[in-house]
Amino acid sequence: MHKSLITTAVLGALAAPSFVFAADAAPASDFTAAYNVGLFSQYIFRGLTQTNNKPALQGGFDVNHKSGLYIGGWASNVSWLRDNANEAVGPVYQSGGSLEIDLYGGFKTDVKGVGIDIGALQYYYPGALNKAVYDKANTTELYGALSYGWLQAKVSSVVSKDAWAFGKKYNAGTNGDDERGTYYAELNANIPLADTGITALIHVGRQEFNQAKSLPTNPEASYTDWKLGLTKGFDGGLNIGAFYTDTNISTANAAANWTYAGRNIGESTGTVFVQKTF
């Protein structure tokens, strides 16, 4: 009985008209997402160590729409807010101050081979501010960038009253205003080296603060930084690299503005990292 049912079923299948139903392909999403996580020997931001030359764990995400709109987030451990910047009044933050969270959004497009990127970025540092001297570390910037091939030019301008603990209170001794108008201008080159999978990194930037001076006789906090490095990409989204950074921060400038934990945080230094993208 079982055998004849199988035979009948097979013969019936052979005799029946043959139809092939193709499953409808799922429509491509208008959104794409990417993630990254990395371990760095230290966190360097615009030429300044943010972790007192100690390791940093960093990670972030990006969500892009086919229209060119995007949003993203990124985070890293930091120490400069708790490193003692002023022996008399203590660190910038009384508690917390060990994390930087960046949230951003913008629009990217391409016009005849020229990349255009405009957006806004919020730097957020959770914790309790030492209100005796310092202003808020939280900072808001608007940015715009043009790129062609492996070359990029970018300008970021502060639109918040405070900029990384500089602000109206900090400038009270100089009758300074708030820090709106502070800007960072940079040139970046990411040059692929033949078919090696290695990319050379060249960077120079100028951080120009609007008013930041700690005392009338002290130098401005503004400075120039540069970077040289190499990165190597591997299958699966793994990247390793190393770079050298330095600034033109003078001894006087460092003493007035950029000495944390007893050291100039803009001194020359090397950084190595390993990073994974998904």
C-alpha cells in the first residue's frame, strides 16, 4: 500500500504540468548600517592625548540613507577631564568625566567627482563639572568638507557657548566672550600604496579658539597639529595601523592651557591600533 501510494504520487507529479514560481526578490533597503570597534594605545584628538598616553577602547555606528542623509554615534574612554589641570582648584570634572560620546548627523553627496559632506556633531562628556573655574566640556560643532580622490579639506566651527571647558567664565579675566566661532581647519590625505592594502595618512590641522586665555598675560590656547601614519586593511574588515602626532604648542602655551596630569598633552607621540568594522 505504501509503495503504490509513492508510485502514484511520482507518476502524478510527472504527468502534471510543470510550473516554476520564482520568489519575489526582497526590495533593497534604503538604509545601510556599519559598526566599528577598536583598541588604541591612546586616544589622540586633534593632536592632544585624551587618555594621558594610556589605552582607549572605542566604538561607533553609522546609518546611511540612499538620499545621502546619515546619522551616527561614537564613544571612547577619556581621562583629561579628571587629570589635574590646575593644582589650586583641581580637575575639570569633580566626578565622572571618563567617557566621551559623540552624536552626529549630516548629508553627503557627490558632484562631478567632488565629495560634499555637511553636518553637525555633539560632543558629550557625562559627569559633574568643577564649577569653581571651568566651563562645560560639552561642545557642539557644525562642519563642512570637500573631498576629491584621496584628498579632503574640512572646517568645523563651534556653535555652543563653551568649547572643551573654555568659555565665558574661563575668559572672565580677559573680558572674553563665549567660544562661539572657535574653529578647526584641516587637510587630510589618505593615499593608497599600490596593491598592498596599505594606506598612508597625512594630516595637518589648525585649532583656533575664539577667546580662550586663562589670564591676560598667558598665550592663547590655539595651536597647530599634524599626523603621519600607515594603516593596513585585511579581509573581514580588520584594520591595523600606527601614526605619529605632534603640535606646535609652546612651553608657555602648555603651562597655561594644555598641561594635564603634569604633562603637555600636545607633545609628540606615537599610537598603534587594531580595529574591526562590520
